[in-house]
Amino acid sequence: MSDIDLMKKRLERALLISGMNQTELGKIVGVSQQAVQKWISPVGEGGTVPRLSKFKKIAEALKVSESWLLTGIDSHIENMTREEL
């Protein structure tokens, strides 16, 4: 699985855990529900990646760190493999 696919999985999981839906996240971040759907969809199926300028708002809305969204590594999480995250 590529780094981009892993980032999309983290975003999808954080959205699910947050209890928000795609429309709600989109409103907070300033994009459409369709844009959020594309962020979660695989690149090979028309998925896209959020602009870096949106990551701070996404992370704040989902109560996760930008670092975790982008890399799967957070300052509070050490010595974990990508698969564990």
C-alpha cells in the first residue's frame, strides 16, 4: 500500500471516529462533500489528496495531528510500524 493510500485510510478512520460525516468536515474545512469523498477514495478510482493548506483545518476538526495524518507518526506514538497505525 502506498503512502498516499495509507494517508487516505488514516483520514477515513479519523473521520469515522470523530462521528462527523463528509459534509460536516467539508463545511469546516471549506470544501464540498465531494472533495472530502475524493480525499478518501483511492487515487486509481478518482481520488485526490487534500492541499497541504487544508491539512491543519482537517487535523483540528478531526482532533488528530497533522503529522499523524501525513505520516502515521505522532510525537506521542513511538516505535510503531506503519501497519500498526
